[in-house]
Amino acid sequence: MNSDRGLTLIELAVAVLVLSIGSIAALRAADQSRLAIGGAADRLLAQIVARNRAEELRLLPPQERAALPTEILMGGQTISVATTTKTTAAGLTEATVTARAQRGGGAIFVIYLPVEPAS
């Protein structure tokens, strides 16, 4: 009987394959994390713009809301802002503010506006 201990070539190849797959998975996860962190600034700026627009809608009378700009310059980026409104069953106005940065990061903010008294 041969009592040599050690790795065969097949065992070594399987070990290298398993380690390679694990390394590739770790590199892909790190790359995805980098991409997600890189877009955080865009999303943050879009969130700020969306919240500001929601507050403008809350504070301004309805006739002045239509004159609000659709593009805002913040943090050196142009943020596109779109607002859609609909009336709820309770008579409130649901305003959905969508803000999107040039590089793709965006935010959505929903606000419910009270019923305006008839003039």
C-alpha cells in the first residue's frame, strides 16, 4: 500500500475552481456596492428637490403652482421635476412629485394638499 499523503491534481483543480467562483462573486458584490454608493449623491439631491417642491405646493396658492420651474439647479446638477395631481375620495389633492437627476438618480414624494376654499 502506498501511504503518500497529499493532493491529487483533480483535488487541486476543484479547489482552484471553488476559490475562483468565490472570488468572482466577491468582486461582483463590491462592484455593485460601488455603483450603489456612487448614485447616492444623485438620489439625495433629487430627494431634497422633491421635498422642496412638495413644500412649495403646500405653501403656494393653486394659481401660482403652475408657474413653478420644471428644472432646478442644485449641487451643480440639473434636476428635472414633474408633478402630477389627482383628487382623492375625501376631496384632498394628492400631489406626486418626481425628481430625477441628470445621471439617473431620482426620488418620488407624495403630499396631500387640503381643499382650497372657494373664492
